[in-house]
Amino acid sequence: MNDIKFIQKSIGAKQPSTISRLLHNFNFTVGMVILILLIAMAVLAPLIATTDVNEANPLTTFIKPGIEHPMGTDNIGRDVWSRFVFGGRVSLVVGLAAMVIGMILGSLLGVVAGFYGSWVDSILSWLTEVLMAFPGILLALTVMAILGPGLSNVIIAVGVGSIPQFMRMARSSVMKTRELDYIDAARVIGCTDARILFIHVLPNILRPLIVLATLGIGGAILEGASLSYLGLGAQPMTPEWGSMLSSGRAYLNNAWWISVFPGVGIFLAILSINMIGEGLNEVIDPVNRQ
Amino acid sequence: MWNYLGRRMLTSLSILIGVSVLTFLMLHFVPGDPVRALIGRQSVTPERLEEIREEMGLNKSLPEQYIDYMKKVVSGDLGRSLKNNRPVLESIMEQFPSTLKLTFFSLIISTTLGIFLGATAAATYNSWFDRVLSFFCIAGISVPPFFLGLLLILFFAVRNKLLPAVASTNDWRGMILPAVTLGFGEACWLARMVRSSILDEMNKNYQNLARAKGLSEWSILWNHVMLNARIPIITAVSIQFVYLMAGSVVVESIFARQGIGRLAVTAIQNRDFPLVQGTVTIIAVVYVLSNTITDILYAVVDPRVRLS
């Protein structure tokens, strides 16, 4: 197989493009399909939900999954399917928003540390190492303790928890970019630091940061759902996968569907993003490409 | 070696100081008056508020308060819980053994399973078995522990009554489900690590020599490749120890087990700040210490590290 590729390359045959190799990658394609389905479900939630998310009906409690209620009903007669699709919205948005916050704050710190170097870098790098001494969920929990429970606080907590990784990535990318000629050129024509940082440096280091953020969404969804599961995030009325799963635990004996379906939702969301990451890694990493 | 040790210790010390500053400042990050955060929702007169401020030393400047805080922490006084007025250190010490037991049990599961799966996958590289295993591992990493725990409870405790979901601390069977829940994702993660570190070491010259000497592939894998692949594996295992400990926060809540993780969660739910500070400090300190020990272990195992 390798020999064929080598011969193709040496006689100038066209190598398949990255996109086409991605599309032929099992992990990438399957992950993408799952993710697109989940996003479509979240976007179309109002259309595909069969009832209002909080429409309780004492006559229809604990109905098994069937034609009328594809995922059954819960302890107060709410339709689990409708809550599931709206819950997907909340969980995906929490993951995405947290990563955006983490990326903005972490990159800012990393860019400043990498660009100015010396004592600014020492202090900021030390701060990152200190933050990293709190394992992910613990840092998020600490922030929750400070801010108090609530869904928007979950987003902030998970975002803050991801700052160190963005900061590290941004810092090392800036340190490489800083040395390039065009930065010197910009300085020679009299650009201010802020202009160099935001117009010249930042666009060049954005790509790895965006990849990091995208692949981090899975972990962010997990952390967000964990906080809600622990009762610190979404309140019981808000449909959110973590809290739905948590509130169904009490009825595991006779109504597994209340908590199992939201769990499957979280699992699929994280799985899809991990598979996309794995696929990207297999295709883009030069070690695997040979 | 001593030079390396000294530098490593100094870094750890500076991080520990940072950890203590952050946990100390936690109370001051809370929006509003720290005294309010400490006394919760009780209604008190403004005079009483000032008295508490005086008692707690909250009227001093921040650096002074930090020094007071550190003096107490170093002498083992982590304050008292706001909820039941028990010394925080006492509660932590009471809960810690249970978490440690769970963490070690999970570590054994995740390490043996992870190394075994990873080595097998590497040995059968690119076969259908390797592919199935790779997919299984991605799936394993993606399962939220609280969902895995729920499924395990559903199948083993609710449906089949094979294993208890909640058991007294002395019954080892009660440990199986929580330990598997906690260790499974880490085992899958470790398996991937082990597989790629072995593959990195594969097809090097020393293996051809071993092959020429007539050793079996299996013996080359275990006696030669694994020996060289152990550095990333040691790191992975030690990182796991701390991740498992942090993971106990969620897992102890699922199985209603005693432990420091559950203590931290209840403290956060009650906004019991001294207890939050105490539990967070302890977990972070264990984290920093185990990272330090890992780095020292490297230097012992691999002379390249201590000479660089």
C-alpha cells in the first residue's frame, strides 16, 4: 500500500485531498453524521417536539416508550422525547458557549504571555500551572461554589476550567510567530503592540485554537452535564440532559427510560466529537499519513 | 540528580503557594460581602455583622488575612464547617480513607485493563481486532461516568440483583460497581496511550536483534518494547490517579458513597465555604504531590531525564 503511494507520488500522480481522505475516514464520517443529526435535532426542536416540555399530565405518568410517546413519559407525565430534544439544545449550547469563553480568555492570556515574555510570561505561566493543579471538574466546582448554582454559571465555570489549555496553546504559538520577519517589519513601520497582536499575530494562531475549542466541546458538554447532574446547574423545570438523567434515577426500578435516553444523548454528543477528533488526527498527523 | 530534585521541589512549592492563594481568595471572589457568604441566609443585625467581621479577622488587609490563614492551615486548622460547626480537617480525615480505597481499587482496574487492552491492540496492529478495540475505547472515553454508573446499577443491581449498588463501607462487593464506573473510562484512555507508545517503539533495531536471537514476538513485546514504552505509561498511570480522585466527586454521588468527593459536593451545594476550601485544597495538594512524585520517578527510571 505504502509502495503504491510512493510510486504515485514520484511519478506525480495526484494525491487525494485532505477533504477526500477525511470523507473516507470511518471515525470522521460517522462522528460528523452523528453530530449533524444532533445539531439538526436541537435546531428543529420546536418542530419535532410533540408536546410542551413542561406539560405535566397526572393521567399519563410512567408510560413505556411507544408510538404516542417515543421515549415514554416521566413521573409527572411529561413527554420524555420533547424534553430530550429541547434538552439537547441546552446541553450543546452549554458546551459551545463554555468553549467560546475559555478560548477567548485563555487565548488573551496566552497571547499576552507569549508576546511580552519576561516577567509577564513567568507570572501568567505560573498562574496556569496553579490553575492546572485543580483537575478540570474540581476547578469548575470551585467556580460553582463561588458563583452559586444556575445554568449560566455552569457555562462560566466550565469555560474558566478550560482556560489553562487555551492559554498554553496560544502562548506557544505566539512564541513561534513572534520571531518571524513580518512581525519585525510591522514593528519597523511603527505598528503599536495592540495592532501587531490583534491584526498580525492573532489571525495566524487562530487555527490550532479553533481546533482545540472544537474538540474540547465534548469535554465541556460532559462537565456541564456533570454539574447539572450534581444539582448545581439546570433547575428541574429546564430540560437539560444531565439534570433529566439525575431526576430519573429515583424511578430506575420501574421506568428506566426517564434517565437512560438523556444519558444516551450525552454519550452520543461526546462520542461524535471524539470520533471527529480521532479522524482528524488519523488523517492530518504526518506519522499516520505515511 | 540532586540538582533536578531541588528544581522540581521548588516548582511544586511555588504551585502549592499559588493553590493556597487561590483557595484563600475564593471567599473574596464571592459577589457581595464575604461575611454574608460565611453566615449564609441568617438575618443578623449590622452590629453583629461587624462583630463577626472582627472575630474572623476580615477587617484586616488581604495580605494580613492571608498570613493568618496560612498560619492556621500549616498548623492543621482548616476552620470549622458552617453547617455543623465541626472542624473541617476532622471531616476530611474521616472521609478520606473511603475515597483513597475507591481510587486505588479503580486504579488497579484501569491500569491492568488499560495496559492489557493497549498491548493487545498494538500486538495485533491494524487487524480487525485492533479496530474493534479502538472503537470500543473511543466509546469508553465518551461514556459519562454518571451514565455508566446508572447503566451498571440498572443491569447488576436493579434487574439482576447480582451486586449491591449501595453497600456498607466494609463490604467489598459494594466497591465493585463504583470502582468499575470510575476506572472504565480511564482504562480506555490508558489503552490508547499504551497502544500508541508501544507503536512508537515498534520496528526499532533492538527488536530485530531480539528477533535474530530467536525470542518470541510476545517476549519482545513484554520484555523489550514495554520496558522502553514505560515512561509515557508511568505518566499516564500517575495522571490517572489524580483524575480518578477528581472523578470520585461524581462517582461517590452516584453510589451515595462516603468520601471526600461527596463531601465537596455537599459543601458546595450548602455553600459551606470553609469545607469547600478544605476539600479543594486537599485534592489539589494530592494532585501536585503526585505530579512531583511522577517526575522524580522518571528521573529514577530514565537517566536521560535527570541529565537534561
